[in-house]
Amino acid sequence: MGPISRRLFLEAGTLALFGGASPAAPVKAGNSAAGGRAKSCILVYLLGGPPHIDMWDLKPDAPAEIRGPFESIETNVPGIRFGEHLPLLAQQADKLAVLRSLTYPNNDHPFMTYHTLTGRVSPVPLEANTVLPPSRNDHPHMGAVVSKFKHSSTDVPGYVAIPEVRLRMQPLPVAGGGRAGMLGPRYDPFAINDDPTQPLPALQLPHDVSAERFARRQSLLAMLDGHSPGSRPPDDYQTLRNSASRLLGSTSTQEIFSLDKEPETLRDRYGMHRFGQSLLLARRLVENGVSFVAVHFNYMSLCDGWDTHAKNFPCLKDELLPLLDQGLSALLDDLTDRGLLDETLVVTMGEFGRTPKVNDQGGRDHWGSCASVVFAGGGTRGGTVVGASDKMGAYPTDMAVGPPDVVATIYHALGLKPEMLMYDALLGRPMTLSDGRPIERLF
């Protein structure tokens, strides 16, 4: 995607989720030992469907057409084994809680992306070739819910998407389920759709506009709108515009989104690629008060993202798994070194798993019936495996849970009760934050 224009940045209101825009007070984290310890969440979302059977849940005793060519390796936790191409993460298994029993009987990207990111089924039927733009009738992305009910800072966004959700088969810039939907535009994500290794064009004033000139423009605009620059704007549109203007006018806030001051050694540790630098930016954001950062990972050069219908094993070995292993392990180390892991929930997942049986193109196809989700920090219990799949990795045999339960677990870790009510911004319809139940064995 090309650079975001400043005009679109101000008019579209991508800074919709500043906490100061919310009329509701933030919900305080609970004191329960089972949840409420996390102050923020980083979602590492592997768009396309990561193959659980080649990463977190290998089946070494299965037939060759099931197990594939990868070996399992020991981790730093006795009895837990990962795929051989995740060696760095294998040495951090003591920080990870691996759920091996996520299940839902649907195999379509649009349906399952929406379902896993919102915890709800789309009100519009979503099938394999559905092209559906985001709508105010959508259920909100988890980040939008956290922004509304958890975020309190007026200086930084509540929910940042790096980048927004975009399905490979869709020509749209963002898929349904990736924004705030029924909660209204003020909780839409601040979207970083450009490569974070470069300065973000939407955060830069034009060369011929000084800070003083920008301030004068804002004062004039406020006069034309009929309210003072510091007063509460009368509607969502002006709320968003003021939020965007506030970010453009703040040098200190803009620096949060820049990686220039990070040590080169640390940047190299994350990996000088878009995914690694996105994770480094995510760490900077939560460190500076952003409540929810979603890294929607679907940009690769060798492969068609995580949708490995063909050449599954070369794609995993040569690109996908090394990127994930390097970037995610660096994030966990970095958060630990800064004393942030206990208060930052890190969740790694995709919309579904992949078929146990390898197809004729050497790939694995969509498989909603079984997938793995990996949690770290935020009060979760590292060094554990929760749930189990059968000997083929096809179906759960212990503690089967659905996407709503994963969403409820994320809210629970952040101190939000899934049974709390939220209301449709347009019609005032009540709905619980989630219909799922927190997975208590993860804590």
C-alpha cells in the first residue's frame, strides 16, 4: 500500500481510539490471580492459517503423509517439543502457554478471520470468495473493544494495527472484522499500513508547514467549526480530526512511532524485515501506553503468506518460520529485559490450522477443526500445554475450545469481564463483550 496522505489521515480519523474520546471510564484490572494482570496486548496474527502440525503440535509417530519432513526438537521445558525450525522459541518455552485444541467447523478465510478477531459470527454470510468491506454493522475487533473499555490515555491511540487486516483474495484495503464496527469510528485502529522501517508519511508535517503554521491552521479551523481548540467536539468526525491533529502536532508522540532511536543491535535481533520491525514497533507502543497492538502478518516475498496450499515445507523452512522465530523470540526477550512481559499479553495465532494430510502440491489446505494458539506474559502460565489433539492433529481430544473462548481469555487477562455489556453506537443494542469463557488453565 502506498503512503497515506495527510488529508486522508486527518479526514478518515485513523486515530479513532484515543481514550479521551470515550465517554465511559476505563475498567480497572481485577485482582484475581487468574486474570487482570495485563495492561496491554500484542496480537501476532498469522494471516492465512499457520500449520499447527509443523510448528507447535508435531506428530512424529504419524504416517509420512501426515507428519511431513520436519522433526520435533526439545525445548527448555522437559516434555514439550516444537518444530525444528523454531529453535529460538524452543529455548523460550518456559514463557509460553500453548493451546493445542482450538476448533471450529469452518475452513474459509473471510469467515474465520472475522470469527477469530471478533469472537462472533459475521451477520453477513462470509464464504471463500466473499468480498466484503468493513461496515458499522460489523462486530468490533478485539483491539477496538480493549480501546473502549481499557484505554485511558489521551496522548496515544488505544488500538494500533500494523497493518490493517487484509485478506489476500480481497482487493479491499481492509477486511470486515478488522475495525470497530458497531462501536463507532472513534475506536477504529490507528493503521500503520506502510513499512515501519521507514518514516511514517502520515505523521510528518509538510516541509513548508512549520509547527507554528500548523497551530494557526488548527485555530482557524476551530473558529470555523464554532468551538475552541481545547473543547470537546460535537461529533465523532471532529473527535477523530482533533485526535489526528493532536498527534501531528506532538513531536514526543511522533517519536514513539519511530525506530530511529533503537540500537542497531536490537533492531538486528528482531530482524531487519517488515515483520521483525513491526514487532519492535509494537513493543515501543505498549511501552508508551498503547493498550492493544495487532501485527497482522501477511507480507512475504517467497510465499503466499501462511496460506501454504503448495510448497508448504520450503515456504516454512526458508521464510515463514525463520521470520517468526527471530521476531517473536526477540520480542519476548525484549519485553522480559524491560520488565514488561508480566504486564503485556502476547498472543500468536491465525484464523485456523491446516490439514493433517499433505496434498499433491506438497502443501496443506485449510483446516478449521484443529489449530494451536500460543500465549505469553500477561499472567499466563509459561511452560505449559493446554488441550490436546488426536494422533493425526485433526481434532481435539482434550479441552476443545472455540474462537469466542480465546477472545474471552484475552479480555480476561486484561481485566475485562466477558459478560460486560457494550452498545451499538447507531442503535444502542446491547451485547456482551464476548459469548466465550476464559480458558482458566492458561493462567
